[in-house]
Amino acid sequence: MEQGLLWEVSIAEFIFVTMFLGGGTAWMTGRAVAQTWRTSFQLAWYMVLLGFAVRFIHFALFGGTLLSPYYFVVDFVVILIFAFLGMRYTRAAQIAQQYSFAFVRSGPFGWRQKGN
């Protein structure tokens, strides 16, 4: 077992479980929260729940520690970043479409007022 600052078992396992599976699920959850105009606090709560699921996958498939506060926080922060990026990406599209009279999209994660 090669423990690192971010991974408990191996970097490949961290990338697959936390970033690919957890991050992909977090991105989709962020999009769903944005599409239903819910708050960032709800998204953060959903990521706490998803963090427990990610820790369980680490434990069940790769022999990681189930109740590791440190690696839970690492997984939580990583999936939270993916979730908020997914939410912001979708929210930027929503604002530009819903309020097209006042805003235009400015890059993948932002919007700006028309005429500025």
C-alpha cells in the first residue's frame, strides 16, 4: 500500500474512484441542482452524502479505510470542486438563456451584462 497526501491505496485508485466516479457524479449532481434552481447549501449537503459513498467504494473495492476522517475530507473537497464547477457551468447557461435580454455568457463558467 502506497499512501500519499491525496490517496490511500494508489493514485490510480484515487483517480478512478474519487475523480472519475465521484467527480462525474458530483458534476451531474451540480448540474441537477442548478437546473432546479436550488441553493449551494443543498449541493454541499448532497456532496457530504456522496463523500460517504465514495469512501465506501474505496473500502469495498480497494481495501481503503472506511472511517478515515482525513481521506473523507480529501474526497469531499475533490468532489465538491467538481460539483460546484458543474453547477456554475449550468447556471451560466441558464442565466444567459433565461435572461438573454440582460446577460450574455462569458466563458464556460460566467456571464456578464450586455453592453459591458
